[in-house]
Amino acid sequence: MGGYSVSVSFVIAMLALLSAGAWRDIATRTIPDGVSLLLFAVGGIARLLQGPSLLFSSVSTALLLFLVLIVAHSRGLIGGGDVKLMTALAVGLSPFDCYRFIVATLLAGGVLGIAHLLLARRLGTKRTLRGTSLLARIIAVETWRIRRHGPLPYGVAIAAGGAFVLLHSGSF
């Protein structure tokens, strides 16, 4: 029973860090290095507690993912904070769960992209959302960013993909 509560604690900590990274990405289009470092540490400790060989396989997979993502970053396809966040999370996942994480993140990124396209289309109608709710303010800021061709907050897709895998994983 003690191992279960430790595992749940690691998952909760990782989910909280992913949420913090996503929230900061929405607000500022940056992901703090501290979030990625803490995610790396929490995931690494969780995998180490499962066994050194499991940590080694996760770190190897994370390194491979980092190499692929750094090429994408060099071509302007993904931001540096996104590279760090994805690599850090991969350290805490089994190789199979890392694969699932990548697929889930790509799907979430597609949904995010569609949402931004719909919001961009909404700009053409010149209707504005009135109100002071958090959602109204987020949409107003995103509308402003879209008009200026700003980047997507891909940290949201990364957090969604990571949350899906963490909540549906047999690793913990």
C-alpha cells in the first residue's frame, strides 16, 4: 500500500508541474526552466525507485526524443521550452508510455491548432466576446495574439498529452 501512495504522489506532482507549465505558456508563451527541471527530477526519482535499469531506459528514450525535438526546434517547428518540457517528462515515463505521450501530445496539438483556426476565423466576423470571466479574457488575449501571428501555446498540448498518459499508465 505504501508504494501505491508514493506512486500517486509522483503522478500528482508531475500533473501539477505540467499544469504550471501550460498555464505559464498560455499567459506568457514561455515555460519556466524550473518547471522542466523539477519535472525531470520528480520523474527521474520515480523511475529510479522502480529500478536503475528502468531509469536508464527512460533516460535513453528521453535523449532520443530530445535529439528529434532539437532538430524540429532548429527548423522553427517547436519552441525551446516545449523541447525541455517534453524531454523532462519523458524521463519519468517508460519507453512505451513515452511513445503514447508523443501520440497523445500530437493529437492534443491538433485540437489546439483547430481551436486557434476557429478563433482566427472568428476574428473575421469582428464580433467580440464581452465579459470579465477568465475564459473571456483568455479568448481576448488569444485573439490579440492571433492577429499578430503569435505562436500556439503548445505547452497546453504537452500537458494534455502528459496528463493522459500519466492518468492511464501502468508505470505507476
